[in-house]
Amino acid sequence: MRGGSGLLAGVLAAAWALVFLVTQVLVDPALDAAATVLAGVVVSTVVVLGYPSALRGPRAAPTTRGGTRWRPARRPRDPRGVRDGLTIAAAGQSMPLRNGLTRDAARRTAQLIKPLLGGDAVAITDTEQVLAFVGPGADHHRVGGGLQTRIARVALGKGRTVVVHARDGIGCPEPDCPLRTAVVAPLAIGDRVVGTLKVYRTQDEPAPRVLVDDMASMLSLHLELAEMDRERHLAADARLDALRAQINPHFLFNILNTIASKSRTDPEESRQLLLRLSDFFRYAVRQDGHFAEFSQEYFFVRTYLSLEQARFGDRLRVRYDIDPQVLTTRVPVLVIQPLVENAVKHGIADAVAGGTIHLRARVDPLARTTSIRVSDDGVGMTPEVLDRLLAGGRPGLPESSKHSGVGLWNISQRLDALFGDRYTFDVASTPGRGTTVDLRIPLR
Amino acid sequence: MTGSAALALAAALALVATVAVVMRPRGASTVDFYLAGQRVGVATNAFAICGDYFSAASFLGVAAAVYATGLDGAWYAVGFAAGFVPVLLFVAAPLRRFGEFSIPDFLGRRLGSETVRLVAVGVVQLVILSYLVPQTVGSGITWELLVGEGVLGLDPYATGILASTAVVTVLVAFGGMRGTTWTQAVQFLLLLGALVWLAATVVAEGFHYGEAVESISSVPLDNPAGSTDGLTPEQSALHPGEPAVFGEPGARYGGLGQFALIVTLAMGTAGLPHVMNRYFTSPTGTAARTTTVWVLCLAGIFYSLAVMLGTAARDLIPAAVADRPWLAELTVDGVLRVPEHALPVLGRIFGEDAGLGVVAAGALVAVLSTIAGLLLAAAASWGHDVYERHINPRATQRQAVLAGRVTTLVTACAAAGLGLAMRPESFAAATPSIVATMVTWAFAVAGSALTPVFVLAIWWRRTTAAGAVAGMVAGLVVAVGMFTAGALTSGGLLREVLVTPTLLAAPVAVVTAVVVSRRTTPPADVERSWQTMHGTAADRRAERIARLMLAERRAARRWRRARR
Amino acid sequence: MDDGVDTSDTPAEVDATFRTLRRVAVGYFVVFLLAVAAFPVLSLTLDWWSSSRLVGGMSPGFLVAGFGLYVFFAVLGVAAASLSSAVEHRMLGTSREPVDDDVAPGSGEDLP
């Protein structure tokens, strides 16, 4: 289950069991029912509200002694390019074909559906070879073997279901083959036929065609979803790569100027700034997953803001308001810092008196969401500027808008790919009053 | 006193003295004397804090309170243990990171005011003195029971007080903080050892905790009443007209009284100078926090054993009176006249004279270690905060240390004098345990006057010097006023609240401090204070240096091994 | 190059940590107060609390006063201390890795 809900449910069950044990079993006389239920409710409330802090907080507590600091999460890449933590791929795990048409998935699918179809043997092929064969005749219908039967080629070529009533029709070269009848249905992604589902019987009556048809179209749907997932991930990867390469050159020039000008008046501060700058770049180029612990993204944001504060001086004020529980949650990488950068650039930089950037992060233990708000009390934006910003980074826009850092468009596209419709992302801006960006994502 | 008891006692005291001498600091810089150079390990420091904290009130007093009043006495144990929760949550890490010598030093520098420092010194001295008195009383009681006779024409009680005060004064004057850190740790282990030994013996002799509670709860709770010879049943404070029962609350306190007592004890710990001074010897703020967790766990073990032994004494002593003539003298119909005797008597019943010696050694060690911690805190605040800053700003290291030692002597003598004046018999049996009750005075003053201001100074930027002074004075006045009123009131709910004044006095102190602070300007360098107090840059540096040193040492060892 | 250097904390970072830690401390303190206050309330309102017998002979109230509260304090202390230290560790200082700074060849980095 996602985000530790299973653990929470287990802890709740254990709490109720404990309350029952202490008030009813181990004690004489037993506590009356109303008081027991009240005690159970109190304990459950405490567990639910305290869950994020008591169970989540210290879980990943770093070792303070011995010097093993926690390092940025770095997970191995999946060979197919599907990375850890992608929720869309995780849904619907029960159908093996959801991960694509592979031998392993085909074998497990065939075993799964054989009892449902009323056939004696079930085979799944792609356009070239047999991927799985379960049932009598497996000795010569080998996995990996070419398509021996003629009807498979017919089904693949025409893209429609073929029913064979006689042993000859199957066209198996092996004379002792026990298979007598067959139903062969194509598997398709959109209009493209990618394989077949074959159901054989050792009797003369073939398997029900409607049943096989329905099963084939269901499998096709799963294959199609798998394909879409993969495309999405590739697109999200590409966007993340683009993002990493997109550190704003203006920012770099500005901060280097600041450091150069301070190197004579305040060498210690310029040394600190250089350290922070190197931290900043190291983090930006090292992120190779889609998710990171919030505390690491927070580190990136505060490193960035401390650099900007050196440039803007007293004009840029910062206020962080962060729930302890948020620190260990996992959030999409390189999302918060661009929001903060936008707030600095479009809210504070043009305000004569400067302003305050406010980063607020909360966990809602009941709704199981993480909410992050970046707001400023700077100049705010007109709807046109906001529209242009929302479109920022979209391919095919004029060069001028591309250099304005990471566009909100890019961020919302990435969030789309990662969360589907399970997130909210709101931007509200009033000229003269400031901008507020609200982001709510599922807790994980 | 018999040979074996004397032997056990002498062995324990010799051990403590040896450690104090062996661990004596070589160079006598002021920092070393007061703070042991800020390099004491987490476990050692936790043991030392326990040694400072577990006084006669904890060792004899808690068991005595449970013995006399059952469940209500256990509130002392709960309150003493609970005290470290607020310390952990609000005080430990920031206090260490700010890094000063003492509580007055902390407040003075944080708020940038000498007035605050001097007022704090006054309050700290009051807390120390009111904490010292019950300790000397405890040592007098122990001596009375153990030796039974005085020297130089003094009675046994006075001899006990004078002897213990003299021993500790010498230890502190020559040991300093590093010396006492180690002696405190050893003393605590000795104390815990005595308690564990006694508990193990009692259980091995067939004591069953649950059954004992059940059987002594089946009859009303009787105690000897003042002048008369017989026993009178205690009246329940929760259910008027009914007799009190050992295993149920109500023998002493009503519902509000329980809560007021716990709050008083819990808030007081954060303002105890001898405990807080120990935090400055932790290497980092995080270590100070870890230390407190250790202390919490150790306190839990210690106090649950003490409560159990108090129950055991109530359960086992009546049956033991018959064939022990010495016990008959101490009891009325099977109940002890002085509840503080519960643990020593248990020790003598189960371990003969050697057992009495072990328990007595534990009690004396508890007294000695706490007195040592208190005297050192007194020396630090007089010597450092008053002498070095106001009387002789150009004092050499030698003079400062000397000033500390002299004040140690003076404070010790004052406490001994007060202890002599306040004999336990002079207090009617209005309190569960005279020693435990007297300690609550110190907790009440500390929790009403020091803790609120302390917590505000750490967690509220707008705190000002004037606000802190007003808060301390208000808390002190309300606490002492309520206390005096409580001593004049006879019984009832009103008295319960009046003798545990923190529940009311601490909020008064907070409100006063906040109101006055709002009307004055806070110190200018509050941001810098915040960065040292709540930032971890210094901690990280210390940790990195420690890591480097470890790596260096490991490399050196490898190199040496390779050469061999 | 990173050995022996560490960044100092900016006021905004310290303020953020301070306020987060204050939430932690106040939250745990409220839990502590509720637990301690619950005892007198229970012994006043619920007869079962002090008059029934658990296996072994103690009443629930005595068990809590004799053992339960100390265990509770210790657990509370461990939880609060580890959470506070984890918060400080995550909200201050760098998340830099202490050891090798080398990047595996071919990982696509093209910094000079």
C-alpha cells in the first residue's frame, strides 16, 4: 500500500487489540463497553495524528555519530528506463502484461487466464515467436520457437479472430500433437497488431469464441496502457534532463559578480558564498531520480536563497515555515526551487522596497497529502505576465521567454506525468500584492 | 554500629574519595574547575546528572512517601522523573549551545544585563540553600539510625549533619567539576547498585509485588499519629468520610493536589542550578539532548524500584517485628515511626548489618553527591558571576578559584546550620515524607522563578532584561507568599495548592515577564544569540573535528602497527 | 576540497529550524501534560481505574503510577530527542557527501 497506509492500519489494529486486552481480558472486573470504546477512540486519534511524527519522523533519523551522513537517494535505473517511484506503472500490478509484452509476463498471464477460458492449452505469441505455452503439447510448442501454425499468421495478418475446428487446421507438424481445435485472437495496441492469444482444446468442440475475444481485448488494453506509461516516462525523463541543463545563466553571472565584489571587503562571506554556490551546482546536476526527500529539496532552496540574499541584501527577506513531518516525505525533484526562483524574479527583484518570500510546507495526516506554498509580497503579476510564465519553457516559444528560468509549464507537465490527476497546482497573483503558488501532492 | 556495617560504609566512602583524588584536575584553570573543560562523554555525564539529581529525597524520601501514603507517595517519584521531560524539550540543547558557566551567566549574557545576572544569582542561591537543607536533614537521619551516637558531646543527628557537610566541602574544594563529574558518576552507580541489590534480595525472599499491593490495599491505611501511641487510619481526601487505602489515590492529595505536585516537581527540574550546570559540560547540543534521554531512562528504573521498595516495606515490616527487638523500638504496631527508615530497615531485615551498611552507604552517597553538586553550583555563581564580574574584575585564575572555594564553605555552613535548626521531629506528620516535602520547596522556587524566565529567554525573541527581572521577582514572591500562607493554613484543598505553588506562580511569572517585555526593548544582538542557541554550526564543527581526530588516531595506530 | 570547510547558518535558516523545533517541543509537551493530567481525572471519574485488578493483583492506576508513566516518559523522550535531532540535521548544514567527490565516468556530467 502507498505511503505507509498499510503500516498505519496495522498499528491501529494493534492499538485496538491492546486496548481490548488491557480493559477486557487481563483485568477483573472488565471495563464497561462505553468507556472501552472511548479509550479505543482516544488511542486511535492519537495514533492517526501522531503517525507522521512518531512513525515517520525518526524512521530515517540519520546517524549523528560516526560520520555517515545521509546521501541523496540514488536508486538503480530499471533496465527498461522505467524509474523507481512512478505511480502510474505501479497501479494495476495484478495483470502482468501491464509491464509490456515480455516472456515472463506472457507466461504468468497465460497461467493466470487458462482456467478462465475453458481451454486445455493457452499460448501467447508476439509477431515473431511463441512467448508462452501452458498445457498439453508444451513439449513441442516451445517457448522461443517460431510461429509453426498457419492460422497464427492469418490472425496476425488480418487482425481478426480465427476459429479452427479440425486438427488439420491447426497445422502442427508434430503427428502426435494432442491439440484438436483452436481459437486464435490478435492482441493489438491501437491499430497495430503486436501478438496473438491462442486457446487450444483436445476435444472437437473449440473454446467459446466470445470469451477469447473479450480476453484478448482486455489484454490489448493492458498492453496499450503499458505503452502509454513508458512513453510518459520517457517524456518526463527528457523534461528532467532539460531542467538540469537549464540553470539560469543570469543567476550565475549575478552571483559571481556579488562574490567578486565581496571578495575584498568580506573575504569570509565570499568564501561562504562560494561554498554555497558549489553546493547549489552539485545538487542541481546530481539529481537522477524523480523524487527526493523534502529535506534535500529544502537544502537546495535555502542554498539558492542564501545566494540571492547575498545579492539583494536586506531587500530579500525569507521566512520558512516547515512542519517537522514534511522533512522525510518524498517530493518531486527540482520543483520547489523553480517556484522560489520565479517568486524572487517576478515578485521581489522589481519591488523597490524588496519583499518577503514565504515557503510553507505541511503534511495533512488525514488527507495524506503534502502541501507546499511559495508566496511573496512583491509586485505581483498581471494576467498576461502570468500566462506567459505558465507557458514558459513550452517548446516552440520565442527565445526571449526561454531564458526566464524553468517555466511553470514544465513543472505542471512533470507533475502530470508523475501524479496523473492526483495533485493540485494553483497560481494566484494580484498586481501590487504578490503571488502565491499552492502545490498539493500525495504523501509518500 | 557493628563491624560489617561499618566496613561496608567505609568501603563505599573510600571508593568515592579515591576517585575524587585520582581524577583531580591537574591544571586549575577556572574553566576546568567549573566545567571539566566541556569534554565529558554522554554516558558519564548522564550518570553524573543522576548523581547530582538523585538526592536523599529520591533515595530515602520516595520510598518513605510510598510507605506512608501508598499511591499518593508515588507522585513524588513521577514528578521527579517527569522533570526531565521539559528539560529535554525546551532547555537541554539550546542551553548547551549558548555555552556559559551557569544559569545566571546564561541569562545575563542572553539578555545583555548585569541586573538580570545578579537577580538570578540571588534566586539560584535561594534554590541551592533550600535544596541543601533537606539533604543535611537526610544525612542526620541516616547517621542517627546507623551510628546511633554522637561525638564531641553532640547528639547523633547533629553529628551526621556536621560530618557529611565537612566531607563534601573538602571534596568540592579540592576536586572541582571534573573531579566531581567522575565522583558523581561513581556515586550514582553505587546508589543504583544499592537499590538494585535491595530489590533483588526482597524479590528473592519471596516478595510478590502485585499480591503485596492487593493485600495491603484490603485494609485501611494506618499511620502513627503524632503524640499518641496507637495508630490512626488515614482519611481519604478524594472520598470524604472513607478511610484511605494504600493502592488507591487519596491518602494525601485530592485530584488537584496530585496535579499541582507533579507540575511543581516537573517544572522545577529545569531551574535546578546544579543539574543545569552539568549541561554545559556536554560536548554538543545534540549530546546534551542524548544525555537527557539517558537520564530519563535511568530515572525511570530508579524510581520504579524505589516505589516497589516502599510497597515492600509496608508489606513486610509488620511480620518482621515479632522476632526482631531492635525493630520493635522503631515501630508502633508494626508501622515505622519515621517513614524515612523504611529502606535502611528493609536492608537490615534482609541483609543483617551488612545490608544496613549498604543502604546507609547509598543514602550517604546520595546526600554527598547532591550536596557536592549544589555547592559547586553555588561556588560557580558566586565565584564567577559575582566575584569575577563585580567584586574583582581583574582577578587571576587563582583568586577566582579561591573565591569559589570560600563561598563553598560559607554555603555549606549555612545549610548545616539550617539543618540543625529544622529537626524532623519538629514537623508534625502532616507530610508524607519530611525530606521529600522539603525538597519540593526548592523545586517550587526554581520552577516558579527560574524556569519560566529561562524558557522564555530561549524561545521568545522579545524577552527583555526588565521582563526577566520582573518575571523572576514575581514568580519568587508569589511562590514564597503562597508557601507561607500554606504553612499557616490547616489542611484542605486550599493548602494542597498553596504548598505546591508552581501551578499558579509560574503562569504569574510568565505573564509578568511577557507584559514587561512588551513595554521595553529587547537586546540588540538577539539574532546573534539565536544563531548560537538554535543553530548547529558550532556543533557541526565540533563533530567534524572529533571525526578528524578519530581518523588521525586510527591512522597513527595503523602506522604503529605496520612498523612493528 | 570540501574537507575542513563547512558553511555557517544564515539567520533565515536558523529561524526556520527554531520554529520547527518549537512546534515539536510544544507538541510533545502538550502530549506530556495530557498524559499526566489524565491520571487524576481518571481516578476521580472512573472507579474501574483504581478498584479493579489486573492479573498480578495491581489496579491499572497503580500499575501506571508504578511503571507505566516512567516507560511513557522514556518513550516520549526518545521520540522527541530523535525527532529534534533529525530536524536539526536536515534543516541546517549541508547535505554534502563526506567522502569521494568523483563522478562515475560516463554519467553525463560535463562540468569543467
